[in-house]
Amino acid sequence: MMSWSPTSWQSKPATQQPQYPDAAARDRALEQLSRLPPLVTSWEIESLKAQLGEAASGGRFLLQGGDCAESFDDCESTAIANKLKILLQMSLVLVHGTRKKVTRVGRFAGQYAKPRSNDSETRNGTTLPAYRGDLINRSEFTPQSRTPDPQLMLRGYERSALTINFIRALIDGGFADLHHPEYWDLGFVKHSPRAAEYQAIVESIAQSLAFMETLAGVTVGQMQRVDFYTSHEALHLAYEQAQTRTVPRREGWYNLATHFPWIGLRTSDIDDAHVEYARGIRNPIAVKIGPSTTTEQLKKLIEILHPDDEPGRLTLIHRFGAHEIARCLPPLIEAVQRTTKTVLWVCDPMHGNTQAVKEPSTVGSPRSSNIRPPTADRLPPMKTRKFEHIMAELDQAFEIHRQAGTYLGGVHVEVTGENVTECTGGARGVNESDLGRAYRSQVDPRLNYEQSLELAMLVARRAG
């Protein structure tokens, strides 16, 4: 195997990369980016790796969630606080249900690039480059907006820094007290057939918190600082390389743009530049696997990315869909078991359950002034996901791992802290005719606040 360096990926086929028309402007932006301060630290990365190692051995549970693709426009205090709030609340439900510590990882502070199925998009006879996320180009369907702009890498770095610093300030300032159920919006509970069960969970959490606070004489938020980590898909390799550095008193190279980068399904070929880049960094890394992943490919990926069997180094995030997981997952589990390597198994029940629906007309008004109505230039088909399919995949995942003697140690979900209408189902009964009321995502649909909390309650019930 060739020796590794932060630039060795450039000798490999690199898919899903933007084509900048001005190479000199791209290089100037990258040079500037390489001199900016890191967004995370090596000791935070090593702490997360240790926690993921515990999860791989069954001692923890990973909650990884956030936006499909962050938007520069949503880098504002309310949106960030809402994301943090729902993930904190979901994590407390999971702690209560699993009786295990939960590692919280947000899909934010850097999730600004997205892979696309097609390099271009055609509307009304006009063909333009596909929208690849705010790190690369803009969503408006105009030649200027769709042309990759290297200055957006700097804007993405700045917004990532603003996001992570605000999250750190919220946590240090006691925002974790929002764990308390009296702060929660639980109106959806009464609409569910499991209403009594959900209410019992909430009351039990409240009683446990009250007992702990009485015993300790301080609030839960004062007892311990809440650890929170960031993650994003390491898609735009030049951007990732610019933030890849050595640090004093540690060996090797770290991606200091995020704690936990992952390789997407579209870029996980063993000869792809993304795999070459990821094999050399010291961060914990994750790889998405799906119906197209073969047992031989997976074994080779483990050999390349996880040669030393370092605890917490490799997470496998499986995403098959409710109708494919029973066929696809068992042989991949068996293949990993034959390697004798320890990995953290995580279920992404979102991406395999995406389906298209006809664009609905806008019904009523958005529920919040912060929620934008559907954009005028969005064309059908609109994407959605059914809550019942999401939960069906999770239920099967837990059972398949139980039968195989492995541990499903986490979930990876696309969620928002706002009451958007992008996924159907859940206790409130969102249906396709509701989608136009508050559909915000420019890329993939997310679970809203209520659906996210309901999912956490159901996962806690299954994982406990």
C-alpha cells in the first residue's frame, strides 16, 4: 500500500468533487483556509474515539443526528438552539430507556456539502450544475448561483465556527437544563396509541431527575458538563485537506474541521480518493453501507481503514430501507465477524426509506415565522419518508443484530428541532397533503421535533 499524506488522495479517482472554473481562486481560498484556526481539538477527537469504543463493546449508545444539509441562512441562534434542544432531549430519553451513557454527535457545524445522483439538473429545457450544498454553490436555479464558488468554503468554515462556538456557550451556560420535561413540547403524545406509555416515560424521567437533584443539592445541568461532538460527511476533499494537521505531543494527522467525519455510500469504493484520505487521519471515522455494498468490499474497507483494530476507530452505518434490511444486513454482519475486528454498528433508517411524492400545494401557513414555505422554483417530485418505514427498519435492525450476537450501538438520523412537515406519519399523523405546509429542506426530508422525540421513545423501548 502506498504511503499516506494529506495529499495522497489526489492520486486516486475522486468522485462527487466540484469543478471550479477558476483554479487560481480555488487555490487562494484553500491556502487561506489552511492558515485559519482549527474548529475542534485533538483531545476532543480522542475523547470521542474512546466513547465510540465503549459503544462498540456494548457499554454506550450513540445518538448522531441533525440536518441533512446545513444552510448558511440557518446559522442563527434559534435554529441552532432548537437542534441542540431536540438532540439533548432525545439523548435523555435514550439514557433512561437503555440505562447506558449516550454519546451525542450532531450533524452540524460543517454539514454543508452533499453528494448528488446527477452532476446536472434540467428545468424547462435549461441545464445547470446540480446544487451540491452551500459549501460549493447555491440552490437558486441560475447560472451564477450554480457555478461552484471557492469563497463559499471560507463562508462554510466561518459558519461552522459560529455554530460550534454557540453550542459550546449554550452547554457551558446551563442549556442542558432543557433536559427537563417541563420544557418539552409533548402535545403529540395524546394522539398516539402509545399515549400512556409515552406519558409514563416522561413522568419517570422527571421523577429520576428530581431525585438526583434532591440527592445532590444541585440541578442536573450543574452536575456535569454535557459532552457534544460534531460530524459531517468528508465529501469535499480539498476542504478537508486544508484543515488536516499535525498537533504537538501526538502522532499522526487529524482532521480538525470535525470530530467525526464519515464516508458516504457513493464514495466508499475501495479505490476512491475518499477512502484513501480517511485511512490516514487519526479521527474516528464512519462508513455508510447499503444494498450495493458487497461482503468482499466491506472486508477490504475494514482492512484499509481499521488495520489495527483500534477501539472506536471504525463505525459502520447501515442504510438499507425497511424492505431490504432483512436480506442485506445479515451477510454483511457475518463478513465483519469473520474479520474478528470490532466495529461500532449504527443504523441509519432514513436514507433507504426516501420516496418521491407529487409536489403538494401549500396548505395554510407555516407554523413559525422561521419556517420558509416551499420555494417557487422547486419542481416535483418532492422527497418524503414514512415514519412507519423508519421505525420498521430500526425494529428489524435491533432484531437482526440480536440474532447475530452483535450489538446495535447507535442511530444516525436526520432531524430538526422545528415542526416542519417533511416526513409523514408519527403520532400526529402527518400525511402527504400536509407536506406543503412547512417543507423547508433543500435536499432530504427530516423528522420534525415531535417525530424525533417519538423516535427516541421507541428506540429506547427497543434498545433497553
